[in-house]
Amino acid sequence: MSQEITVLAIIDTEAALAANSLEGNIYFIDNLRKTGSTGVGTSDLNSMANSSHWATGEQAYEPLFNWLVFPLNGVVPTLPRDYIRNLAKANDNKLMNNIKISHPEHTNPTSKTEGNSDTSPKPITNVQMPKLDFVQTKIRAASGEIRDAGMKLIDREGSFVQATQPDLDYMNHILPRITAITGEAVDKGVLFPAQYGTPLAVDNGWYFSATVSSAVPGIYSYTLHITLYKLEQQNENEYIWEPMCFTHDLKITVVSNPMINGFTWAGLGYLPLPLEEQPIYQTSETFK
Amino acid sequence: MRRTTIMTIVDVVGALADDSLNENMYLIDDNKSNGSLDEATESLKTAVNIGDVVTWTVFSLEPESYVELTKIEIDPQYCVPTIKYYPNSDVCYWEGTILKDLDSVPYSIAVIVGNSDTELITSDGPCFIQALQ
């Protein structure tokens, strides 16, 4: 199978948006540190991609890169992708149930008040409505069109941000997006990037991936185009996530070394067993 | 009072291969402007003041692999981290308040990775330092 390489970009979105720069506010981590990547954990990552053959000389698959980008200032990315929407729905249902319980005469036709045989639902009047003053957000697309962002604003603990006196310092930043990958490595046909859908609970189901041509060893630069979203207040209780576009340069080193099994440090054909110990085979005796 | 998030990222495959978190854990916080040091290393120094609330989240470098933050050990006179859950979910984070002024207070983080039952603990662990402001 392909060597799957994850390049994680963690962005301090709050600091990056304040400084209007990704410089010093983006951290890259890949899973090739042991095989030679340099700058892991910094903004200056150079990922090492091994060649597509094993130590035995057999043909292996081309390395496959995946880029994932997350805000440092948000809820943990392992939450389900529809978490915020579902949370809002559950919250709405809970509020409606509270109304049903506290005002059965309006919602339950079978409940009667004494001496009154009329069982038709009553119009809802004098019902103490709960305060629904959560911050709703809209989002501006790259085309300039403003859409409903489809979610209420939450803080980093998953509580809804109240519209009256909103605490925006601790709000959950929405996911930055990689919108393109360009540069020398793409122009020279070393990286073949494309965007893919995934059912995984990350990045709203979209991520950038690329296969690597390992036939051309060398160091190549490439550019990530990243959009961050800045929350701007338009009117009272009207907030828009405005896109802010940035670029960041990274490197990839393609070498002609063979692929390595991360557990045995060998090529295909070597099982991950400790060499100094003989394997213990189970026999029928084992189960007696 | 400031709220600081510390993101704990674990290279699960690397940690399983090495049986260690050394060079397989990356801690990043959002308080560099107030003096946090060694971002994206196992030895992150997070700048805090008394009264600050610190949140730890954890996830794995590859989204397919499993990691769980099981314990944060720190001198309880400075901070008592407790586990919390996001509403309507079983996804957790850890949270603690800085209870006392400090110069430098180390702590350790324990995680479980993959299908291993053995806890891995930071050896050259993170610490809290006094914030610039």
C-alpha cells in the first residue's frame, strides 16, 4: 500500500488574524520525522518522501500526501463534523420540550381545565418563551456571496455564545481551508494535488491530497493557499465570517532511498517480530 | 483572567513503534504572545498568571488512530486539572485553573495510544511559566 503521509497544519488563528500573517502562527507536523523530515513542529517543514521501491528492489506504491489544517483556537477536531449543528438542534428541542411541560394546555389537546370540555389546542399566548439570543453567524464565500453559516456560535467548551454580552475572546474559530496547492513541486510534476471528500470527522469532510512522483529526486518547494475566517460584527446580533487569504511555502524532499517499514525499519518481507526471540506458535496443546 | 488552550498532538504510530512519547508528542498553546516557549515540542512552556484557565485537548496526527489523555500530574497547590466532556458527546478535554503565582512548575501528561493498555508518560515534560503580562 502507499506510504500515507499526513501533514498537519495547526494555526493560531486568533494571533494570525490579529497580525494579518501566518508567520510564526502556523505549525506543521508530519509523520516522517524518523525517516528524515526536518523542521517538524515549525513553520518551515521539509517533508522527506522516500522512493517507491522496497529494499528488496520490488515495486512499491508512490507516497501519498494528505494535508489537514485545524485552528488552535477551537474545539477538538475529533468531534463529529456535524457536532455544532446537532448541538443546536438538541438545544432547540430541549427548549421546546420545556415549553410543552410548563404549558400543557397549549400543546396537548387532551389536557382539560376543570369545567371546560374544549379539547382543541389553544393559541400560544402568555407563554414565557426562553431567551433565544444566541449568536447566529453568516459566512462570505470566495465569490462574495453571503450565506447562512448554518451554525450558532459556540465557545471552546461547546456552550452557545449569548448575543447579549458575547464573550468573543473564547469563541470557537471555524476551520481554516486549504484552497489550492501550487508552486515548483506542482509545476514540475512532482506533486499531483487534488481535493477529496472523506467521511472522517475532520475538516468538514474535505481534504487536499497528492501523490508524489518519486522518479525525480530533489528538493522542491510548494505553496499552500490557506483561507482563515475572521468574525466581523455587521449589525446587532449579525456576525459574518469574512475570508482572509494567506499563502505559506513548504518543501518536499524526494529521495531514492527505499521505503521503510516503520516498525521493523526494513522493507517488505520482514515481519514486525523481535529478531532475538523465537516466535511462539500456538498448538492444540496451548488450549488444553 | 485568560483562557489558554493547549493542543496535545500525538504521533500514535511513532509512539507505538518507540514505546515512548519522546519526539512523538507535540504540545502547542495559543499564548506565545504572552511568553510561552518551545511551541510544538514535548517540553512546551506555557505562560500563565494566577486565575488563568487552561484547557488541554488531545488528538492524533493521523485521524484514523486512537489516543486518549488519561492523566495530567501537577503539584495540586498550583493546578488541579479535571476531565470534562463537550455537551452531548463523549469527547473530552481537561481543564484546570492556575491557583497560585508561579515561576516554573513542571507537569506530566499520560496518554493511551492505539489498542495498547499501557500508559505512556511525558519524560521531558511541559511546564507552566510566569506570563509576561
